[in-house]
Amino acid sequence: MARRLRRAAALLAGLLLLSPATAANAAAGGSSPARELTVWLMWGSVPQPELDRLTGEFEQAHPGVTVNVRMQGWPGIDERLETALNSDAPPDVVETGTTTTPYFAAKGLLKDLSDQSGRLGAAEWIPSLRESGNWQGRQYGIPLYAASRVVIYRKDLFEEAGLTRPRDQKEWLRTNRTLARAHRAEPGFQPLHLPGQNWYVLSGFLHDRGGRIAEYDGMRWRGGLSTRPAVEALEYYQALQSFSRAPKDQDEAHPLQYEVLAKGQTAQMIGLPWELADAERINPALRGKLDMFPVPGTSADRPGSVFLGGSNLAVAQRGRQPDLAADWVAALTGPAFQERLATANGVLPNRLALAGTIDNPGVRVQAQAAANAHTTPVDPRWPTVEAAPNPVKTLLTDVLTGRPPRAAGRRADAVLEERLNAGPPPDGNTTAPGTHP
């Protein structure tokens, strides 16, 4: 009897997540014919044990349903997604990057989920995440998780130099200067590893100073990389990068930053929280010596603005199981699974209120800056900006190799505007990053 009661309670809990149509079928005793739900998720987004557990729970709550999860790699994913979503048998649910969701929505490939925003908890989502899945005032992408960059640092080296975590960006420069003096006799030492083309970091410095990469004036995009805030952000980036031995013409993946940190001659890097564990895995001698703090802001009372990336879940417009697909999205993006995902992966849950309940230092540090986070311009043409050669990366290398910031910014703005204004202007909620509350 106790076993039957537990099973009934589990089924009832599952039914609470269901769409009305699916719930009715399940409550009727599972008489629906066998169905398969096809889901595309990216490698690393959801740990396999948690995915297996959720799949089992979902299939138990949806009698006769089999969930077929197909894991995908990021290289070339946008082309594969577009092909699959245009096919006669698309995956029912797909994971998209936050910067590309508007592109697929504008193509008519994603189902409008605005009418389900209430049950999916839209009012509680981190504002920049909600914005990333919204196109022309309609919600197509549901936030799965977010991640922001933090400063990963050597606690032992800070303590030896009598340093504490810097409270603002001016103090951060003094911190790096002190580290440089303390280790000037060590060939190869760098106070900070900062690649020349880490445009995500520049974007934060730009927002801190009231600037934007680009802004929409109601008719067209205007580049913001030659403005006074941009010049100030570039000059600060240049000052910070002077403490680094990283290449001026490469991004954070060339070489991988955590591999540099693992060599033991770097005091700090700006990266994703889980790169701390990657460095410790490569060099176990670093265990217990690494910690993290938010990227400092221009004043001590507010952390620096950070680019908040991550993923959305979306339902295929041409999918054959829209109710089931929406139920799966609800399961992955609901509070219970969000807490499990953040605990396991160290990512930010889609609801900032959950972050305080999660016992993970990376989540706590990211949460401190998330309220001051930003995303890229919400426009389906934005991916063309990130395509090589990325004008913001080129801008950084130009400035770091001697070109005046304003002149380099004007050249970058010209490329940015050409790409963002290509084709007919979009209708609706075209926005610049940071326009959310």
C-alpha cells in the first residue's frame, strides 16, 4: 500500500508540470499511444546523471512516452539547427545559444511560447536572460542556464603580497602592479592572463561606463565603439592587459586560459567559474590555492557589468509533439531542476532568487554580478557580428598594437553597422544590450 501511495504522489507531482492536454491524457490512465519526444541538447549543459534522472521522472509522468535526447557539439551547431528545424521531421525541443535565439525566431523556426510564460515562471527569470529569448515582444526561448565571467585568482600569491580582493577597477590596477613588483625576478610570471581579444571583458568595461556596443535608433543600428565611454573602456583594457603576457591577437581559447593558469606562473585570469576546477585537474598542486571574485566595477558599491551568456530551450515550430515539448521545457527550466542543475554544474539558474540556496561558490560569485549583467544586441543579425573577423576583436588588437582608440573604434563601428543593418530592418523589439531593468 505504501509503495502505491508513493507512486501516486510522484505521478501527481509530475502532473503539476503538464500542459492541460497532456495532463488530461495522463490522468485518464495513460491510454495515449506510444510517442517519442526528440530533444537536442548541447554537450556539457546538463550532467548525464541529472539528465538520466529527469528523463526517468518525465517518462513516468507521461505514460507511453519515450524521450530521445541527442547530444550536440557547439562547432557548426547553428547550421545543423537551421537544417534540422527546416526539415519535415525536426527535433521537438532544441537548445540554442542566448545570442542566436532571435535568429531562429525571426526565421519562423521556433514556436511562440508567450501564452505559457506564466506557468514557466517568466516573471522570475533574470532580466537579460528573458530578453535573450524574446523577439518582437514574443517569447520563443526559455532560459535554461546562464554563466558569467569571474576573476579566478591565486589566494596564496595574494596573501604573500599582503593583498585582498580589489574593491574597484582602480584598486585592481594597483593590485596587479603590486604582484608585478613582488615577482619581477621570476621569468614568465604574469599578474593577470588577459588575451588581447577577449571582447566579452571589454563589453563589461564599456557598460560600466554607460556605453553600448551598438544602439538602435528606431531606424538602424549605430555603433558605439568610438564613443567617449568606449575610448575610456579601451584605455582601461589596455592598462590591464599591460600586466599580461597573453597574445594581443588571440582570444581566450588560444591558448586555453585554464591551461595557462595551471602552469603556476599566473596570479589571475578572467574566465568561467568551472575553469578553476579545470586548472586544478591539470595541476593538483593548485588545489586549495585558487578562489574567485566578481570582476570589479568602477566603484566599490557595485560589481562590474558582465556579459551573461548561456542557453535557451525552444520548441520547434514544425515539431509534432508541441504539448509534450512544452512539458519537457517546463521540467528543465522549473525551480526544482534548476536548483539541481546549478548545484551540479556551477552555472547560474534562470531565477536569481534560487542562487542563494545553492551550495556552490561559483554560483554565489556569479550571482553577485548577475543583477548588473548584460547581453548582446537582440537582433537576428547579431551572429554576423561574431563571425570572423569579429570587428570587436579586431578593435582590441588594433588598440593594443598602437592604433588610437577613437580611430580604431570608428573603423570597428563601420563594420558593425554594415553587418547589423544588412537587409530589411526588423520590426518589433530590436534592443541594445543592457536595456532591461
